[in-house]
Amino acid sequence: MLRWTVTFIILAIIAGIFGFGGIAAGAASIAKVLFFIFIVLFILSLISGRRKI
């Protein structure tokens, strides 16, 4: 998921350089949402941890 976030950030930067403001804003917002989902899942995995059976 973090790989998708980086991909959309790079897409937003490239689109911003070439002047495609709408595409850059869309890609940046998708990257932001994916990053926050990644952070939430990461924190949940840290809290739950590995449980020994």
C-alpha cells in the first residue's frame, strides 16, 4: 500500500510540473488517503502484535 502511495505522489509531482493541475490534485488526494489507511493499518498491526499459540 505504501508503494501505491509513492506512485501517486510521483504522478502528482509529474502532473504538476507539466501543468495538469486537476490530475495533480486528484493524484495527491488519492496518495493522502492511501497513506492514512497505511498508517492506521500499521498502528493496528503494532497494537495486535504477534500472538503465540
